[in-house]
Amino acid sequence: MSTIVPRLGVLAATAQMKQLALAASLVAALALSSVALAGGTLPGRYTTTIKSPAQFKGTWVLTFAKGGAYMVDNGQLRIRGRYSTTGSKITFGHETGDGACAKSGTYTWKKTGKTLKFTRVRESPLCSGRSGVLAHTFTER
């Protein structure tokens, strides 16, 4: 009866292939989870309370639907519109309502826990209402 003893090189190659397979699996899982987080964490209802300036004073509610629609109200519906996201950027547009802006605006957004913050990227000076409200920190409800 003869015993076959594998060479050290074959064992090392096998271990290396297993490590590469594990690394590839991890990269794929991270890529899928980041896509899921980017697309799945924004829809919801968020509120902020603004104390000043006077024209924005009150509690504001920002609601994002999964299909790309959003609403803004402060006790009465102010804006209905459409949003689109690409990674951490969001573009607001196609607005109707008494607080609507005729031009689209682009912001970055960051959600940490239940806190949502926007940073202006591109906004029309005529849309000071949208930029004024989005300058505040929102909390998911």
C-alpha cells in the first residue's frame, strides 16, 4: 500500500484559491449591500422643527415614496414632486403646490440612524424655500 503525500505547492495553491473565492464573495456582498442601502434607506417620513427665519417657522414633514414621489407639508400640503437618486445625490423636481419651485435642485443626502441631512450641490436662487427648509436636519418618524 502506498501513501500519496501532496506536495506543499499544491496545498498552498488550494489555500490561495479558497482565499480568493472568499474575497470575491465578500466584495460581491458589499457591492450588493451598498446598492441596497443607497436605494432602500431614503423612502420614509421625516420631520424637522424650524424656529427661524420666521417664514419657515414650524414643523416640516418631508415624505419620500419608494416610486420617486415626495411631499412637503407644514400643517398643509406645500409641495408634491418627483425625486431621483444616484448614490448619495438626490434631485428634486417636477414640483406642484404653493411652495413649488420651477427648477430642479440637486443635493447630497446622508442618513445616519434616523437622522437625515442634505447639502446643496446645485440650486436656483429662486428656490430659496426649498434650500431653506432642506438646510435643517430631519428625523425619521
